[in-house]
Amino acid sequence: MRSLVIHAPLDLRIESSAVADPGAGQVKVKLGAGGICGSDLHYFRNGGFGTVRLKEPMILGHEVAGTVVAIGPGVTRVQVGERIAINPNMACGRCRYCVEGHPNQCLDVRYYGSAMRFPHVQGAFREEMIIDESQAYRVAPGTSAAEAAFAEPFSVALHAVSQAGPLLAKRVLVTGCGPIGCLAIVAARLAGAGEIVATDISAQALATAARVGADRVLDVSADPQALQAFTADKGYFDVTIECSGNPRGLLDGIAVTRPKGTLVMVGLGGEVALPAMLVVTKEITLRGAFRAAHEFGWAVDLISNRRVNLSPLLTASFPIEQAAQAFELAGDRSRAMKVQFSFGDSATSPA
């Protein structure tokens, strides 16, 4: 099988290797689709992010789906021929956080395509792979691999929204309308949000945000004071979901979140000085949201049951032979939202 292996910044190679037969409790999967995530872009462009750096060649990718082609002894969760979404989070199941039901906080987690530990955890941009049975989530017949590959990023958005508490009839601000921000809009609408306002600096991203459910979109690049009106009476929004990773998004969110409101931080940014006085006097609840836990199963069910339409987020898919072009497009926010690789299904060109 062939895989996409990053060796150094901008040094992405197609390499071949053998795939073993599945052992007890394991499943062999032929990949169908895989989405390029922001972390994949960081490895491709910079060889890592923050203090996380590549120390050895690593297969990229963790947003993937495929078809079961073989099962090992004892596997009952899936059958040969079924299409599945693959949960990239391999929690240990034994540490205190796993036992408490928080596998996204696992003390010994292995996550596909991550250089956070050494040896690195190899990713899933490959034609075939062996996974643990517990990682396989069956999707409904008729669900494409491209749709199923949205399960991982959608689960991240669902987890972020769950961190905000009940949203029924609430006023919600989403700052940053990349894939996770737009998926957070979808999740907030599902949770019953009464009004959703979205901000970004990209006109294309904002157009997509409107298509997937935002009631109002604001270009804070064209109008830096676009949120000013929402600061009246100590703030307008019950909940802010910060997905930009930009300090400005966090600061603006605090300014427009009303007293007793909640701000959920999803975007991974650098250090930022908080306006502590506002947080304290408005009694704002600040919460982080990291990856996902049981929400992965929710995402699969929502996608399979056609409760959500995520097709507006898919810009294009490429064969792995065009990896450089795929990463170039994925990194251009003026042209792309989500770019995927196709490992057998028909690729589609960008619109």
C-alpha cells in the first residue's frame, strides 16, 4: 500500500509498504477518503507547531473513512464490506481520565498523525491500514467515504458545543469560520441556538458559514468595529465559541459575552493576556474544548441519518499523486474550506 509521509517541511513523499493481516480484535480497512486538517498543514509547512516538531518521517492524516476488507478473530463490531468512519483517538482505557469517561484527556493517548510522542504515531493517509475494532464506526449504506471522513472534525465541533451547556434559544457568537467554526455553527443549530452570528476575515469562509446556518456574518477585516454594537449593556451573546485561534477573537468574545455567559475556546493559539477584570466582573465562564470523546459516535450517527448536510464544506478531493496541489489549495483560505484525498473514490476538482 502507498502512504503520504512527511520528512521535513515541504518534503512530502509517497512511500510503499506492506500491510499485515488483522490480528485478534483488529480490522483491515481500505481507505476511501481523508481530510486535510490544520495540524497536517502545520507539519507540511513548518515541520510541526509550537514545541511539537518532526523527529522522524511520519504518515499524516487523521480525518478518514474507508471500507472493511478483512477482520481478525473475535471481531463483532463490523463486517467485511461495510463502510466505516475511523476514530483516530486511541486512548489507553486505563488511566484515571479514561475511567472517568474523558478519553480526550488520556494520559497515554495515541492519536493518528501526531509527533507529540516519540516514536511518532503514524497517521492514516494510506491506502490500507490495520485498526482496532473499537475505532471502527459503521456508517449507513449510501453514506460516501467523503461524508464519513467529516466525522472526526464534526465530533470536535460537537464537543465544543457540548462544553457550552444548553443552547436552546441562546444567542451564540462563533469567531473564526474555518472548518471547525462552520461545523460548530452546524452543531449549535442542532442544539437549538436561537441566533448565531459568525465572524471571520475571509469573505468565502463567511459565505460558507451563512450556507450552513449562521443567521448573520460579519467581516471583521473589512469592518474592525463590526462587533462594537454587541458590547452594549455589558454584552449581547449568551455563548461565544472561539475557533479562530487568534487572540483578537478571544478578546472580542469576552467583550461581547454577556454577564453569566460562557466562552468556549477551541482554536489553538499562543499565549494571550486576558482582560481579567471583564472576566471577573461579568462572571464569565471560560472553558476549553480539546478534541472529542463520545461525540465521535454522535457525529457518525448525525451524518449517517442525514440530520446534517456537510457537503458545502467540501471544496475538492485529490488523488494522493496530487498531494502538493491538495496541500496548496487547503492552505489557501480564499479558495478552500475542506480539502480531502480520495483513495479510490472519484476525485473532484475545486469549484
